[in-house]
Amino acid sequence: MILSQFRPLRPYKNLLALLAFLLTVWYLLFWSGSSGSALESVQLEKYMQQSPSVPATLVKSSVEWSNITLRHPPKEPLIQLPVLDKRKRLRRVQHAFGPESIADRRVREERRRAVRGRTINDWNAYRKFAWKRDALMPISGGGRDQFSGWAATLVDSLDTLWIMGLKEEFDEAVAAVAEIDFGTSTTSTVNIFETTIRYLGGLLAAYDLSKREVLLQKAIELGDLIYSGFNTPNRMPVDNINVEGAKGGQGLNIEGRVVSASPGTLTLELTRLSQLTGDPKYYDAIANVVELFYLGQNETALPGLFPMWVSMSNADVTSGSTFTLGGSADSLYEYFPKMYALLGGSEPKFETLTTGFMETAKKYLFFRPMVPNNDDILISGTVNAWSSNETQLGPESEHLTCFIGGTFALAGRLFNREEDVEVGARLARGCAYAYRSFATGIMPERYNMVPCDPDKPCKWDEEKWDTEKAKWPEYLPHLPKGFTTARDPRYILRPEAIESVFYLWRITGEKEWQDFAWDMFQAVANGTATPLASASVRDVTIAKRELEQEDYMESFWIAETLKYFYLAFSPPDVIDLDKYVLNTEAHPFLRP
Ligand SMILES: *[C@@H]1O[C@H](CO)[C@@H](O)[C@H](O)[C@H]1NC(C)=O
Ligand SMILES: *[C@@H]1O[C@H](CO)[C@@H](O)[C@H](O)[C@H]1NC(C)=O
Ligand SMILES: *[C@@H]1O[C@H](CO)[C@@H](O)[C@H](O)[C@H]1NC(C)=O
Ligand SMILES: *[C@@H]1O[C@H](CO)[C@@H](O)[C@H](O)[C@H]1NC(C)=O
């Protein structure tokens, strides 16, 4: 009786089974993206972690940097890494990506292959013509050493090789890293900022990905050299470490004035080094600098922001009247939310520092430019300020500033400020707009636009543009409508625009970002190509069959620019932003 009750349901059941079968077939045929992609990072790891094809043997540096007696040792007890609250879960950063259609996947993979192909080509050129040099000269086929001669491009590229699954190349590079001598430099001083972000960042990220012990050993050697840069009377870091002076331990001369990004961009790397070694001294060193910025944040002419120039010798980060998020300051701000993430949210000062700078930047630095199609975009300018009611906006922006869209989106997610994710999107669209506007499809290093009056509707007004551009001696008739100058018309292989586009893609999942990324890649790949590799372009404001180039390939081209392009076309689990935080040179550090 009971069974018979179910009888009428049987045909229905069969129908359900058929439907389920059809759905499965349809899913497998057209939407297989998500199941495939969920595995990619795992597969990559398995493949890359097979035993190295080239053995790496550690050759210790000629100076034992950890063994120097410091004239100015740190105050005891050392500041310890904040205790991680294991129950605290940070807000999810990445968009919850659903399954991907076969068609979308095909397009994405094709684009990804193009980026990978270009990277392999340029790496091979470096390997052939400039092996162990700091940078390749991509036209003449020579090499240059401007970062102490420790093979900057090689160290900077390690994690890119890993992420792209280039195992033999990676193994060979690790073997070369094992022999670097951080005891001698081609220059008498070592720049603490560049050394930290490119070399230390590169080593730590490559270690986090591969767990090859020799990379951590080298990171510690270099970290101890960088640590010697804090051997000053007030324990603030120098900008340039005098190598001979540092070896003696007698204490270093500290500069009177440095750009704020220099002391402000050591936090992530030194913190990660303390996390990995369990030695708190690196974190202690940088925590003092953070405290200085934290206490000074509301004491500047524009509370929230820091002047572009600061003084470490006077421990003064509040005097000064020029404010920007561009070059000289940029990564100071970028590291506030990233430090919050790297510390698992256990240091609330980084939330205060982040939200404080964001509020002020929105009020004073960002402007909506007047453009012919009335796009609702934002540009970040420069402000001279003597107090918060005596400010003057300079409507000049630069390629370096383009990182800020990504930082706003990241911080917006982390701190549950969705309106700031949208501000980040408008900033990143501003950079994409600038790329699109120029005849070569590439944005120049520096340019000016016309700010709209924030209290009036922002409508294109050709007469106003004519009046404005006439005020600029640097105006050139071939500049696109809306631009009044391109004071520095170069493109030097910089990553910041694609960096923000990558963040916006991973954070919002909106397709427009992948299309921006592809347009940018095509233009950049075309304009920078040399017969050997990739080079800076002298003037991107004029389209010609052959753009004039400079014989130099920055190490950040493979470390950052090509990596961000590649990640923008990779499944979202490859360097998942909920697992990693990237330093300002695009080196991913594992989050706790
Ligand atoms: C460290 O320094 C001490 C004395 O200052 C010296 O005896 C020792 O050999 C040094 N160790 C290394 C590894 O250089
Ligand atoms: C700076 O001002 C902000 C906003 O008023 C406040 O939240 C923050 O705590 C202040 N910072 C310090 C160090 O007092
Ligand atoms: C702003 O201007 C007003 C008067 O115009 C002045 O009283 C006030 O002190 C100024 N505020 C600052 C921070 O300078
Ligand atoms: C490459 O750039 C040049 C100069 O801007 C342009 O003339 C050419 O059409 C571009 N080629 C492609 C394939 O985009």
C-alpha cells in the first residue's frame, strides 16, 4: 500500500533523473571552469615542488651581517609581533567567483598564454645576455648593475617563474641565488627601499611559495644587512646604507630629509621575516617607525595624510606642505591595509592609519576630470597645503599613482567600506581611460587634466578646455582632448595601472576589468617590444610604426607588470588575495 502511494511519482522521478543527467552534461560541456580552476594552484604547487632539476648549494655571504656589534642597539624589551587572534576572521577580499563558461575560459586562457609567452621570451633574453646582472639592456643585449649587482632581475623574477609553472627556469634561478654575496656591493651605498622591496621581497615570496630553505637563508642574510640600516641614534632607518660603515657597526649617518615612502615601505618585508624566523628584531625595528607615523597622522597640515618629505633624523613626519599618493609617497599608504592583512587584523593601528588617509585623500587629492564622453572617473592629483583650509590642488597625475585604485578596493573590502571599493573602481577606470586616450594605447608617465568643479555637474566644455590648456606652456597640439600636458611622455614598463585592474577584477568579478587588462596588454606588448625583449618607450603620446625606445628593461617588468597581466587572466585561486598579500613589487607573502 505504501509503495503504491509512490507509484504515480515514478515517471516524475525518471524525468528528474533525466533532467539531472542533462544538467550534468550541459555543465560539463559549458561550465567546467570553476572545478578546473579550483585545482590549479594545488596542481601548480605539486608540479613545482618536485625535486629541483638543478641543485642549489648555499654559499654564505662574505660578511656575517647578524654578527655585528651595534653602536645603537634596540631598546629592550623588543616589541613583539602582535598575538594572532585565531578566532578573528578578516573579511573576504575576493569576489565569490562562480563557474566559468567554456567560451570565457577559452578567451581567458588564450590571453594568459600570450602573457606567458612574452615572459618566457624576455626571461630567456635576460638569461642569455644579462645573466646575474641587475637588468637587461633589451636593445644592445648587454647588462647593467644599478642595484648593488646582486642580480636584481633574477631575484625579482623568481616568484613569477614559479607562478607561471616554469620549473626548470625557477630551479636554475634558485641555484644562482644561493651564491649571491650580500657582503659586497657594486656601489658604496645600498638603497634600503629598493633593496627591501625588490630583493628581500623577492626572496621571501619565492620562499613562501616554494619552501626552498636556501631562499630563507639568503633572505636572513639580506635582512640582517637591512637591519644594520637602523643602527642610528634614534633607531630610525637611513635611506642609503653605507656598506663599509655598516660593517663596522659604529653607527650610520642618517639623512636630514627623505621621501616618506622610503621609511614607510619596509614594514611588510621585515614583518614577514620576523614571522618566518621567529626572531622579533626585524618587527621591533619597523614597529618604532610605524609608531612615529601613527602618532603623527593627525598632526600634519592635512590630517590623515603625510607630507611627501619627512625627516628620520628628527623623527618628524608632520612638517611639510606637499601631499601626494604618487611617487615618493605611494607605498607608504599601500602598506597600511596590507600590514593589517599580514598581521591577521591583530594590530588596529593599521586600520586607523588606512581609514585616516583614505578620508583625507577623497576630500583633497581626488578629482573628477572633464572628459569628452563625461566618463565618471577619478584622478589623484597633488596638493600643497598649509592647513586644511589653505590648500591648492595641482591637477597633475602620474603612472605611479595608478596603484591607488587597487589599494582603495582592497581596503574597502577588508574594512567593510564598500563605497571605497567603488571609489577604487572609479580611480582604476581613470587610469584605464588615460591608457585608452593616447594614440599608442599607453598612458604617459606624467600628465595633467582639467578638474571639474565638485559642486557643479561635470560636463565636457570645449571652450573651458581651450582656456585651460592655453595656461600650460607644456601643452602640445597632439595631446588628446581633456589632457593639458604630458610633461613626461615616457612609458617605462610600469605596473601600477594593470595592478589596480587586477585588484578590481579579483575583488568585484566584473568582466570589464579583464577587457581593460587585455587592451592594455596588447598596447604595451606592442609598443615595448624589441627584437630581444621589452624596453621603455620614449614618447607614448605619438603613434608611429616604430616607437623610440630606451635600452633598459626594469626588473619590475617581469616581477610586476607581466605578473599582474598573467594573474588577471588566471583562475582566481592562483595567488588568491585571501591567502596572500602582495608587497609593492608584487611579491606575494602568505597571510597567517
Ligand atoms: C662573530 O663575531 C665574533 C667576535 O666578534 C667572532 O669570534 C666570530 O667568529 C663571528 N662569527 C662569524 C660567523 O662571523
Ligand atoms: C586621528 O584621527 C582619527 C579621526 O578623528 C581618529 O580615529 C584616530 O584615532 C586619530 N589618531 C590618533 C593617533 O589619535
Ligand atoms: C581655517 O580658517 C579659519 C578662518 O578662515 C580660521 O579661523 C581657522 O583657524 C582655520 N583653520 C586652520 C586649521 O587653519
Ligand atoms: C603597434 O603600435 C604601432 C604604433 O603605435 C601601431 O601603428 C600598430 O598598429 C600597432 N600594432 C598592433 C598590432 O596593435
